[in-house]
Amino acid sequence: MKKLVFIIAALVSINLSAQNSQKAEKLLNEVSSKVKAYDNMVIDFKYSLENTAENVNQETRGDVSIKGEKYLLNLMGTTQMFDGKKIYTIIPEDEEINISTYVEENENNITPSKMFSFYEEGYNYEWDVAQNVKGRQIQYIKLTPKDSNAEVKNILLGIDGQTKHIYNLIQTQDNDTKITITVKSFKTNQPLSQNLFTFDEDRYDSYYINRLD
């Protein structure tokens, strides 16, 4: 009898787990479908990095413009641009620019253009807690890498239940470093300059240009 109860309990647990996974996948698909319908996105965000063991706590603001795979990111005094083929990292403080060819299979980090689709491969989904943030219902989805050797322990994606936009992303590394990106402003279909994602080398005469490949 005890074995039968245990088996039934296990089956119920598996069934609930599967249902939660399906709910999480459905919500993520709704988010992905919505953002892919936009021509472009302009996002202001707060970035924080915390590692209690190392007594590290950083917080700053940034902004990013995204159109398809292309993006222009401003964060911590550095500008990074991706024109669809190459990544340009512009460091005004050092008057230096690093240029490298983008190779998708070598990119393990969550790039701005992948923020709304990175979870489509390589992660298990789990329905997590919900929170009320200033009247907004934020539903969290927990993502765990399928690769047991991944540097990322897990990622929590907070999704606004009404707009189906990502409110924040909380990434926990294996060394317990926690990176949080919180969206402060989310604008879509903005009138972007045609040259926004075009690197103009003539603008940086005094810079050292480091071509990495």
C-alpha cells in the first residue's frame, strides 16, 4: 500500500511539473512572439552586479537600441555596436576600439538582441513565484541550463502579465555572482537614424583600433 501511495504521489508530482513547464513555455512564447513583431525597441535599464562573498556591489544605468539582430548598447562608459556582422566596442576613456567578427556558436553570453530569445534553446523552464511590483503583476520563469558545465546556475525572467514584456532578468552564476537587469523604459517602433548601426571609422581619428580577427 505504501509503495502504491508513493507511486501515485510521484506521478502527480511529475504531472504538475510537466504542466508548470508547459505554462512557462507558453508564456515565454507569447513574449517572444510579441517582441519579434516590433520593428525596433529602445530600452533604458538598470544594471546591478552583486557578489556577497567578494563584497562586490555595483549599480549603474544603461540604454540599448535594438533592430532585428543589430544593436547599440551604452553601459559603464562603453559603447558596443553590432551591425549584423561585426561587434564594435568603443572605449572613450582609453580612446580604443575593439572590432571582432561575430560568431554565433561562440557567443555564450546573453547579447541585447538575444535577450528576448536566448531561452529558446538550451534551457529547462519552470514556473516560479509571482510578485506585485507597483501594481504590476510580475510572473517569474526559472531557466536552468541543460549543460551541467554552464557557468550560469540559473536565470529568473520576470514577465509583466499584462504587457507580456520582460520586466527584469536575474542571472546567478556558479560563483554566486548575481547580475540583475531591470527595464525602466521600453519603447517600440521608434524613428531611428538609418546610420545608427553603422560604424564610421572617420569619427575616431585619434583612437587606437584593435582588429581582433
